[in-house]
Amino acid sequence: MSRSSKPDLTRMLTLLEQERKALRAYDLDRLSRLAPRKEALLARLEAGIAPQDGAESLVHAVRDGARENAQLYQAAIQGLQDARSLITRCTAPPDDRTYSRDGARQVIDPPAGTVQRRA
């Protein structure tokens, strides 16, 4: 039975901190450079069945750091989706709306294929 080493856990904590800084700065290049290192280190940690004596606090710190980064990833994804939605709304052709006598909203764009005349 292999065990997770304290140096590997310490490296993972350092890597998670670097990832957190890159997420907060929205540095996608840095995130893509960190990903292979994180995957390799994660594979080493997963190969260790149980942490060494005295490494439990490091395991908890790594878990907490990973959770925080996961929340930052979710926030970044939500920000991208919000930006995409805003861009779509801003680039959509405006539709002129008004209200009818009964208060219902209606579009006043001319029908397609007609000539719009201006006075």
C-alpha cells in the first residue's frame, strides 16, 4: 500500500494557489500551463491510498483549496455565459416596441419586404 507523500501534498497546495491566482486574474494561458502539472500530481496523489502520518492537515488543506478553485471555475464559467448573453442582446437588431390602446406590448417593425417611408 503506497502512501501520499507530504512533499506531493505540499506541491499540490502550491499548485492550487497558483491556479487560484490565475483564475482570479482570468489568465487562461497560465491555467492551461498549470493543467498538465496538476493532472500529473493528482495521478501521483491518487496512487497513494492513505496519507502518511501527520499529513492529514495537508490533505484537508488540499481538499479545501480544490473546493475553492472549483467555485472560482464555476464563477468564471457563469461570467462567460453572462458576457455571451449580453453580447447577443447588444448585437441583436432592435425591435421597436410600443403599447396598444389596451396596454398590450406590440412590435411596430414594418413587415419584411416593404418599403419604409419617412416624412
